[in-house]
Amino acid sequence: MLVIVSVRRLDNDRIEIGVARPQHDSNRTHNYPSEKEARAVLSDFGISEELMASHLKLLAQMGPSQQLKFPSMNVPQHELRSKRFRLLCVFCGQSIV
């Protein structure tokens, strides 16, 4: 499924990962207590170590709650489900993942 993955560091130093469908309002987020846990999720989504490292390094230099987005990517639906990212259809409210 084509999605946009985003990351942001919260005030409590947790890292929030968001998943959204392009051109849809459906967006789900989960936050993780450590960068290590967030990296594991991003890796499972197929994000390369290089891209992940550069985004997380830049994120550390930014203020809290500022968001960085990864390029649109195809993430298998089973991977999204296994991480509890369920996107809803904006028209009908039904789960599309």
C-alpha cells in the first residue's frame, strides 16, 4: 500500500511515527519510548538504514513536535497491520488496512 511515513520527536523524548495515505486525511500515529524501537518499526517498513539515520539525525536538531516525512513508499498491508497502523477510509469510516 502506498503510504507516507513521518517521524517527530515529542516533548517527552518519545518518537512518534505516522502513516498516511497520499491525498487522504487518514493518518495513524504511534509513539515509541526509544529511538531503537522506532528504528525497528521504520526498518520493518522498508526504510533504508541510511535514510533513517539522516532523518533521525536531523530530527534530533529540530525542535519538539516538528515533523519529517519520508518519500512515499509501498509498505505491505500485513506489515502495517502488525504494527497496529490501521488507516480508515475518509468517506465511509471503514478500515482500509
